[in-house]
Amino acid sequence: MSTASLTAHQITKSFGLHPILKDITFSVNPGERVGLIGPNGSGKTTLVRILTGQEHADSGHVALSPADIYIGYLAQGFEPDPTHTLAELLHQTVGDPAAMEAELAHLGTALSQQPENEAWRLAYDEVLARLRRYDNGRMQTTLTIFGLADIQPDTLVSHLSGGQKTRLALALIILRQPDLLLLDEPTNHLDIDMLEWLEDWLADYPGGALIVSHDRTFLDHTVTRIIDLDPVTHTTRDYTGNYSDYLNQFLAERKKQLATYKDQVYEIRRLKQDIARTREQSLSVERSTTPRQPNVRRLAKKVMRKAKSREKKLDRYLASDERVEKPKQSWHMKLAFREPEHIGRDVLTIDNLSVGYEGQSPLLTNLNLTILVGRRVVLTGPWY
């Protein structure tokens, strides 16, 4: 069972005069699956880069326990050294058995000549342990799962597509068996079978994982805690449960806040009307009296003092922390569709279509399809 954990303590970050993170504090403990959510531009990737040490916070710090844990970080836009081949990347991750066997033979010969050399003995034991951990079957299975097994080992990684690079990055992380995971949009370029496999793998993974994703279904199937990064306050809130649990809690809180705000608006309006009515009553009495009616004038002044006292009370309330702000929309979209002119029944017709590249065998042949008005069609299929 992994004991690795990560703690972010009061992380603050600004770009120029624009704050993006304010006093962010949370932990990812062994066995936890934490989803980090928020709209694009809210600072999720910046926060993850601070957690991995690729960016520096303006204040606050990140603590790892133990300090030497290996973090498997899946970044968006994985760009390995373009001069490396697929085999070289795999050997860097899981080791080259031929090279390890050669190193083991060299160290064995050296130890036979100087058996008391402790440094060589430790090096021999370390290489032997790496060779025993090497599992070619596991590596090939992982490459197959992510649609990479048919790529020739001597293929330069610069020749891979963007989707292949993303899936290769995820495969390398899984093969490295990290102590803790930080995954930034891991579902990009994965088909349904790959997604299901990754969900099952995460369920059995012993370490903690922080997952940045917009895929609600994936978060529902994998995480048990949500950290919501607010783009307005630049702070986070923790919610227990998966994404659906978070959404139910968030909407309930929003509904309650809106109801409280409406009650507050009504009360402020009532107080303002009461103050205005009291002021007008005082002024009306004062205008209708003469110097020979001092008692009435004193009463008018007393009423005016009451109005001013209520004004001060209202001002204090408006400036206090008790006042509830109106909930802000988390997204804004306005669509206007005019009534369409006459539309035919058939929107798209495909008749005996073939798809492929010049000089190669067709990828798809004999495609026949008709899409009718009002239909909703999903196109799915594995990666090749």
C-alpha cells in the first residue's frame, strides 16, 4: 500500500496584476481519487504545474511525504525528444533488458575480483532488482490497450500523431508505477475501451491521484472527492463524492444562496421605503407647524432622528460580511435560432463510400448511411 501524499499550503499565484490562485490549500492522500474541476482559464493547469515544480508560486508551498516520491505527471501536449525512438523511450521507462544483463555481467566480474567492494555490491543488487521487475508481457499489454503495439520500435516519436503521443505518455506513466498521479485531461484521445480500462486500472491503483478533467462520466466513475476552482474568487472548495454528488451539492447551495439573496433584496427595499416614509413624515410635520407649536416640532425632529438611525443601521448592514452576494452564472451562452426554411427529409446520404490515402489500402470501404432530420448520430470506433 502506497504511503505517498501531497499537500498544497496557501498557494497564491498572479500573472502581472491578474490573480489566478489565492490561498489554495488541500491534500491528496494515499488511495484518494480527487477531481480538480473549473472552467477553462481558471488556473487548473497552472496549479498542477506548481504542484510538480514546473512553475513557482508567488507564496505558499508544496510538501511531499516522503520527500523523494515519484510523481507520474501527465501534461497536456506531451512532447518528448523528437530524436528518440519508441524503443528508447520504453527503455528509459522500464529498462533495456539487454543493457541490464550486460551491466549485471560487468558488475559480477568486478565483484569476483573485489568481493569486499560494497558500492559494487549495492549496484549489482539494484540492477538485479530492476531486471527482475522487468515485465515484457506487461509492457506489451499496456501498449496494446492504448493502440500502440503495432508501432515499430525504431519509429521516431516525432512521427507519431498528437493522439498517439498523448496515449504513449499515459502508457509510460502507468509502466513507471509512480507513487502518486497528477493527470491533466487523461481522457483526451482515448476511445471507449481505453477509457474503461483506465477506470479499472485507477480503481486498483494504490497511490493517490489528482485528476483534471471535463469528462463528467469519467469523474463519476473514478473520483471520490471534487476540488472546485472558482474563476471569480480564485479559491477552491472541497466536495465529498463524485462529480454528480458535487453538482447536486453545488446546485443546492446555489439555490439556497439565491433564495437568501432575494429575501435580502426584499428586506433592503422594505427598510429603504420605511426610511423614506419616516423622513417624509418628519418633513411634512415640520412644514405644517409654526414657531408657536414647539412640541410638534420636537416630535418631527425625533422622527427624523429615528430615520437617520435606521439609515446608519442599513449602511452598516450593507457594508457587513452578513450580506449575501447574488450567485454568479458559471457560464454564459445566448443562442438565437430563426425558423429554418424548408428542409428536406434527408440531411446526409453516403452511398458506397471508401476512405483512405493514396497509394495505400482503403481504411473503410462500402459505407452506406442516411441521416434523417432530427436524428442524433454518434460515431465511435477504436484507435488504430
